[in-house]
Amino acid sequence: MIDLGVVIVLMLSLWSITVTLKKLTASILQKQDQQLKLLEEIKDKLKNIS
């Protein structure tokens, strides 16, 4: 019975870690997209100056 409890706790822990990693990944990708857009804008502005 204790083994079942340990397995359940491990499964819940892994699920929680997975959810947290998904949120972090989404946040990082969103920030990366923002940076890419800003770099594209800078590139366009530099082309217009030249």
C-alpha cells in the first residue's frame, strides 16, 4: 500500500514539474518572439537611414 502512495506522489510531482516547464517554455518563447520583432524593426529602421 505504501508503494502505491509513493508512486502517486511521484506521478503528481512529475506532472507538476511538467506543467511548470511548459509555462516557462511558453514565457521564454513569447519573449524571444518579442525580441525578434524588435530586432526586425531595428533592422528596417537602419535600412531606411542608410
